[in-house]
Amino acid sequence: MNDIKDLTPKELEQVLLSWKQESFHARQIFSWIYKKGVTDFDAMSDLPSDLRARLKEGFYILSLNLIKRIESHDGTEKSLFKLKDDNLIEAVIIPAEKRITGCISTQVGCKFACRFCASGKFGFKRNLTSSEMIEEVLYLKNNSQGRKLTHLVFMGIGEPLDNYDFVIKAIRIINSPHTFNIGARRITISTSGVIPAIKKLSGEGLQIELSVSLHAADDKTRSKLMPINKIYPVKDLIAACREYIRKTNRQITFEYVLIKDINSGLQDALKLSKILKVPNCKVNLIPCNAIKELKVQPPEDTEVSSFRDYLLKSDINVTLRRPRGQDIEAACGQLRLRYAKK
């Protein structure tokens, strides 16, 4: 049996035509699954009975098994799922005043072993399929307590651009008016800086947001935090980002996680201000989550404020994002890490 969520509307139409069924049933099936949240073919009452039977024989809708769901005092909700092969992934709902953001995983584990991130603690297992990513979104949509899921970030466990083809297919399905109809400009890919994939992404014609994890302005510090910098150093990454902005006319956000005694001093802010004379970009400062296993701590609030103010005085567009869900260990991979250690 195959996961029906792997199919685009056009692909499902072709399947139905091969079954001698009307192609418009594809839109009905997608509406049942993605708009009404129905996950049982038998409940799709406007489909012919023989088609429902055929769908049950050839496809399934759900494959994730919810293991644990926890909610923070700030409204952030994290869900831990077991996949069909017993691997674990996470997805998060992050509510704000005017938006509800879903944060989803793209891989089981991660190859890139960033020092401040729990995602790669047990190494890389495999890529997620498009349907597994889409099911994360489906779960978040169906369990958002009546609130509309407005934004989506590929920023959970894994490096999205290391799973390029499946991620792009998932985005195109999620963006479809026949599914979740989440606008491309409300979908963000976060990358640690896989330069060839950034270049490839610039030619996709997608109006999505790109977020680049920078976290240091010099190669020595960045390589210490992010081993990928040894392959794609800061100078080359900034050049690739400039080219992406030029080709797409889209803004890039540089994520900068502030870690006490590593990258949060005024000298670090000075270095960052020098390399980010890049048009159409902004910096998102994020004090790190304290993670005992990774031996990282956030800086004091006064140091965070000084860092931000220095960048602002240097005419750099800056936002400060406070960590969410700290009481439920909502940073990428933390819940999976706790559960896997049991």
C-alpha cells in the first residue's frame, strides 16, 4: 500500500483516470483529507462506493503514531511521533497574537552536529518522505484547538536542504489550494548553509522565505559551533546569499543563536556588522535554550540587549526572538533526546 499524501493533485488525478474514475474525485479526496481532516476513506460520503473500496486497497492516509504531547505555559505545544520504522521525530505549534506557526522536522536526526542543537545528538538516520512531513502538518492543523495554522517553518529536526527533493515536493503540495493552501510567503526553509542547495533553490520559482543559520561571523567560531562551516565557510556562504537575493528579489533572514561566552560579546557584534552589509536581509537574534547535555547557556539579558543595540546602530535590520516553550524543552530534538534516553 502507498501513502496517498505522497501524491500531488495532478498525480492523484492520473491514478483515478487509470482506474476509469472521474478525475474531479481527486479534488474531493484532497478536500476530505486536508480541509476537513477526515482520515478514513469510508467516511468520504460523496465518493462512489467502488472508489472508496479501491482507495482502501491501494492507499493509506496516516502513518505517524503520537507518543507524547506536551504544552508550555506560553501556549507552545510539542508533539513526539513514532514513525513506521520506530524512529522518532518532533513537530511544534507556536502560537502568537496574529499567527499560528507549525514547525516540522525533515529528517530523522541530522548529519551536521551543530553544537547548540540536540537534533543530531544520536546522528543521522534517514530522510523523511514528503508524505511524512505533510502528515506532521496535517496533525498540527487538526490539533490546533480551533485556531487556523497560518505559517509553517521547516526548522525542526534535520537539515531541510539536505533532503531537498522531498522538501520541495512537500512544499508544493502544502501550498496547493486543494490542500492546506498555506501561501508560499508564509512558508520558511531554515538551512545551516548548504550552498549548492541554496543556489538550486533560487531557481525553483517559489516565493518562500529562506532563513540561514549563521551564528558567528568568523570561520574559527562558526566552525566550532557548526562543522558545516569547514565545507562552506562564511565568505562563500554570504556570497551565495547575496546571489540568492539578487536572483529571487526575496529577503533572507540570518538566524543568530546567542550562546554565553562563545558568540555573544560586542566584538562578535562588530564582526557581524561588517559582513552583513547585504541588501534585503535581516538578523534574527535568539538567546539559546539551556541544554545540559550540550553544555550551552544563554547570555544575560543585558548582554543580549547590548548585542542587539550595536547592530541597530550599525543600520542592520534586527529582530529579537525570545525562546519559546523552555519549560517543555521545545528546542529542536530535546524531547526526542529525553525520550530516547529512557
